[in-house]
Amino acid sequence: MKLKTTLMMALLTAVPISNAIALDGAELYAKKTCFACHGKDANSPILPVYPKLAGQGKEYTAAQMRDIKSGARANGQSAAMKGVMHLVSDEEIDAIAEYLSGL
């Protein structure tokens, strides 16, 4: 019994559980108001200069959001997002990017 408990504890501590997996990207997309500019389907932005996000690669989308958040990307289109991105954690960025990549 003690061996079984020890093995379970070792397994649980050896395999980190990602918060991004636990977070719901679709829920966050709505909660963080991404849909207001990019459309409820992430494919119908309110302005033609805003990107269609549905189906974009997860790594690319997450990198763009992080660059906007940090200020590394600061062109005209990213100015509107700069005010929102400070409300989004890295784990939430990953979950949203995962959701968008699957659309």
C-alpha cells in the first residue's frame, strides 16, 4: 500500500498539469471580449484591417498576443488590443490560441 501511494505521489509531482488545458479558450474568447472586434466566429472582424483569427496556428497567435501585451508589436492595428491584453494572463493567451487554432 505504501509503495502504491509513493508511486502515485511521484507520478503526480513529475507530470505538471498545464493551466492552459484546464482553461476554456472559447469561454475566455467571449469573456475577454475578443469577439467584439474579431467576430463571434473569429472569422468576421468588424473592420477589414483586423485579422481573421479562426484556424490560425496556436504558436503564431499566442506570440502575436504576447508581443502586443509586451509592446514589442506596436503598429496601428495593435493599439486597440494593447488596452485589453493587460487583462489576459499567459495561461489565458495559450488557451485562447488553442481554441482559435481549432476553429
